[in-house]
Amino acid sequence: MSNKKRIVVLIFSLLILGVFIAIGFHTSTPAPVISPNVEDSEAKPWPSGEVEKMSVNEKTNSYTITAAYPKTNSDSISMHFFNYIEDQISQFKEDTSWVNEIGSASDGALTLDIDYKSENSDLVQNYIFSISSYTGGAHGLQVRKTFSYNRTGQLLTTSDLFVNGIEGLKTLSSLVQKELLKREGADANWIADGAGPKEDNYSSFVITNTGVTVLFDQYQVAPYSDGSIDIFIPATAFNKVANPELFPKRH
């Protein structure tokens, strides 16, 4: 092969090589598609989940106060519990302010004790506070207050139990009253007043996987001697008005 032909072949080869190099520089390998790491919502800590048990203790010559409340994953929920405890303590001190005038008559006898427990369903976390107090008189008093939260930290109200809001309370109230009337010595008038379809009558409830338990305090639907009364109503009994987000249909 002549030198002239060799030069032509070399130039042609270099041109071909340049084309391949250019293509290589301008063609990029597609980046692998990475699915977003979607965290399972059930694995996330509940805003209402307890992280620490807080306590309040106060003692004077006249009274003793012990109280507990949960510190949670949410600052706003924790503050809500703190404010609730503070309100109960303030009310107790107001109810016992008479000791300033008759100090020795109640020396060390007045008490306020607040504790709580947590009961959870798959969809709701319930906190049940028990408040026992003695402010003078024949006997003390025990009351309860519940706070129920969903997975997003929303505080649930009575109307949230139903698809039609507070109107659904009429259905639940009817079912609860029927159960209360089965109790020995039941007073129909007392029950109608204390368990009628009023939101205040149903401010304390516990949501379970299968229904709702309504908590009634002493004197609300029966005499003091009957104590506190709990009535469970299965969701199947009021499924036409039950909120499916709290009481999903189960097969």
C-alpha cells in the first residue's frame, strides 16, 4: 500500500474513532429509578404516644395533692394535659378555701389524687384520667375524664363517633339507656336525665376495636352507692351512624 493510501486510511480511521468518542460523551446512561422510601404510617410514633410520666406533688397542713399526666410526642398534647391537671388543682383549692377559716378541723384530711391509664385500639389512643378528691363532708368523690386521639393527633369529640355528627348521639343514647334500665333498681327518670342525648352526658368514652364504652360517674345515672358505671355498645349496634374511620366494618 502506498504512503498516500495509508494516510487516507489513517485519516478515515481517526474520523470514525472521533465519531464514536463524540457519541460516547453525549450519551448518558439513564439513572436507575429509585422508588421513594414511603414510611409505613403505622410505624410512625403517635403524636399522643407517651414518652414520660410527669407528676405534681403538693402538701400543706390542710391538704395533699398528687397528680400525674403523660408527656407525649406532641408538645401541644402534653400542654393540653398539663393545663387540664392545673385546672383540676385550681378547682380543688377553690373548693377547699374554707380551710383558711377552719384550719384545724381539716388538718391533713383533704386530698386530691389524679392518675391515668392508656387504652388503645388499632385506630385510637384513649387516656382515662381518674380524679379522687375529698373536700370535706360525708365522703369523697371520684370522677373520670377521657381524651381520645387518632393517629394524626386529633382530639376526638362525641360528634366524631358518628357519620352524621352529634345527631348520631340519639341512636347511641337510646342503646345506652336500654342497657342501664336492665340494671337492678334502675331509675328511669335518673337515667333519662343522666344518659339522655346531650353531649355533656357522653363526654367520657373509650373507643375500642369493636365499639365504644361510655363512662358514667357517681350520681350521673344512679345513686352514689352504685359507684361508677361503664356501658359498652358494640359498633354493630349503631353501624348505620358509626364513623367508619373509627369503627371499620369487620368481616
